[in-house]
Amino acid sequence: MKRLILSIFFLIQASIVFAGPLKIGTTFSPVQCAYLELNWRETYLSILEMGFDLIRLGAYWNEIEKEQGVYDFSKLDWQVKEARKRDIPVVLTVGMKAPRWPEYFIPDWVMEKVTFSFGADVSKNACLKEHTLKFIEAVVERYKKEATIRYWQVENEPLNRFGGEYWVIGKNFLIQEIELVKRIDGEERPVILTTATYPNRLLRFTSGIFIKHDPIEECLEMCDILGLNVYPVVGHKFLGLNFYFRTNKKEKELYFSKLLAKARDAGKEAWIVEFQAEPWEAGRLVYKENKKPSSIRIDSFEESFQEVREIGFDVILLWGAEHWHFRHIQRKDPEWKEKIQNILMREKDFDKTPDMS
């Protein structure tokens, strides 16, 4: 009996330490607001007021440098300023890829000079490489003294083949980009590299057919912080049919526990930079219908979030802030926003509890 009581005591102690303070953030994209026909400024301010611990923003190349050598940072400046007002740290994504579809945000004037085939390694093109590095230099030079920006994210899922043409950015060029950012950045901020994850065995198998090297391993070699993009429910349309790939609890626990341990063994942090909190419907860019989606519901999201939270990640960025605002404003349905708000309040209350370790 004494041994049993001691075992229970140590398990409780371990769980308290294991489930330590969690920082919750989100990503904001004006691009997604355009797809959802939302006012991007109103949406952004509404998201900031929710009380996140950090926010990820994108430097969208095709918006900032519409004309070669002419930079318009006004839109991004405003977003950074509003985050600064609220003392919300910013992760800033730089490069040719940024969060949201169509993945690559290369200006038209660049695309007029280059041609890429389906599935190409676009970083092998000298012209694109030159202009990408110039753009990164311009962005980092502008914001290197901005204290609100605490992290640089170089490209978005660069080693994964995504987007309409399944292009990829090669490792060698990614190293050049990282070295450029670190050379310019006087504050020596950490560099985040993000990658897709495949806890679902079938998706992991099919993705492996098209990938010669393991993007997670390669990102881990180059990054300061490994950013994992996590989607428990993925919808795809194939031959006119809708398919939904779901990952059960045991698969998630085993898969992500191994990744977290691997990062820590390498002396690196591992964050979940995108955790699915919006629908991923088969064949849809965005989901606007009134009826409940097939891919994700609020109760299943909360269950998946708790499962991943208990694995031990210190930072989780929820993916879908524009969707929550759309549901609230356009569909008079505040359920998503209220659920996220409750999670944020619960985690902040948890942080205030005494450390029993």
C-alpha cells in the first residue's frame, strides 16, 4: 500500500511538471481574410484582443515589392505596430513562401523572368535566388531593431512540396537564407524552420514517395527552433470523391513524443507552429457554409488540443484565427471564438497556480 501511495504521488508530481506553462499563439494572414471576404484590419484587431502570448505574421513578397526595388511595408508596419501596442511578441516569416495559399508569394515581375516545371526545385534558378535574397535583406534590415519581433521564420515549410505546382526549396539555398538573416540581425534572434508532419500512417507513407530526404531531420539540423505543423484531420478530393484522413490518439502521442524527444536531444526547442483549429474540407480553399464541416468540430478540436498539449510542447500556435472571426461576424456564430478564449483563460489561470515541483 505504501509503495502504491508513493507511486501515485510521484505520478502526480511528474504530471504537474510535465504539463508546465504553455504559451499559446496564432497566425494572422490578410490573404486568408481576402478569401473569406473579411476586413483584414478589423479581423486582426479582434484577434489581438483575444489575449494570445505571441502572433505570427508574414512578409508577403508579392504585396511588399509589387515593382522591382520599390518596397511598400505600410501594411506590415501597421500589423507590427498594433502588436507592439499590446506587447504581443511577433514571429515574422521572410522569404518567397509564407503562410496560406498559394504558398509561394513571388511577385509577377519575377515570375515573368523565370519558368518552372511541376515539382521543380525553384531554388536552383539563379534569378529567383538573387531576388529572394534581396527581398529578405530588405525585410530584415527594416525590422532588425524592432523589439516586438522576437523570432524570424525563414520560409514556410520550405522542404515540403506544397502549392499548386508542388515546388520545393532546396536545403542548400535555405542555408544561404538563414545565414543572411543571422548576419543582418544584430539581436541574434532565434530562427524557426517549419515542416509538415504526418502522424497518420497512410499520409506518411504517401508523402514519403515524393520526398527523397526527411524534411524534419534536415530542418532540425539548420534551425534554432523546429516548427511542426499539425493537422489531426485532413480532407482531400481524389477522382471526384472526398476522403478524410484522421489520426487517433495513440498515433499522435507516439509520433509527436518521438519528435519532441528528438528535438530536445539535439538541444533545440520544438514548437507546434500550426495546430489545426479550422476545417480542412476536401477540395475547398476555405469553408463558408452554415452546416457543420466534415473535417473538424469544436469538441474534436479541443480533444486533440488537449492530447497534444499533454505531450509536453511549450508553445502551440493555433491555426484558423480568420475562420473564427468569419464564423462570428458573417455567420453570427461565436462558438469557435468563445472556445479559443476559454482555452486561453484556462491556460493563464493554470500559469498562476503554485509550482508544486
